[in-house]
Amino acid sequence: QVQLVESGGGLVQAGGSLRGSCTASGGNLSGYAMGWFRQAPGKEREFVAAITRSGTTIRYADSVKGRFTISRENVKSTVYLQMNSLKAEDTAVYYCAADLRYGDDYSIEGFNYEYWGRGTQVTVSS
């Protein structure tokens, strides 16, 4: 069974940057589309970014487009989320998730993802 562990969260001032990492154990991520989601206090979980198995297709939520970059290194079973120009409204717990797919596509719906990490807290002070 795949286990996902996120790291790289923290406290940063508005305009700053953080790099989230998600590393898998118990399996190789090469067969999975990967996604990042986030949940702010009192709000529902929302989609942030997704990347296909090959890494050739990427999708971002409109709220992070142009500021966040998702990438992956299958040989390291690791997915990254580079977060630049952070805003106070980016404050949330960030989760990575793995979706076993037989095609090179992705989903923005959390219910399609089979495995989830425990999350990493990102706090942006204004």
C-alpha cells in the first residue's frame, strides 16, 4: 500500500515562497496521477494542482495559476509543489494524493484519489 508523506510547509510572509514535497513509500508513484489539495480552517478541501503520470499534462486551480508549479520525479517517487508569491489566503493544510490511472490523464476531484498524505501546514502572514 502506498504511503504518502508531505513536507516543506511552514510560516512565511506574504510574497514569500515555499516548496512542498510529497514522497511515497510502499510503492512507486510512476503509475499514479498526483494531485495537491488544500483545506483552510472552516472551509472545504479544494483542488490546487494535478500532474499526469508522465508529467506532460498539468492543471492548476485558477487561484494559484502563475504562482504555483507542480512537478514530479518518478525515480525518487516524489512530487513537488513550488509555491511563489504566497498570499494570506493560501494559508491551509496542503495534502498530496495519488490516483492510480491507466491512462495519462488526471482528475481535479478528490474522491478519485486513492491515497492521501497527512498534510503539511502552510501559514502566510500578511
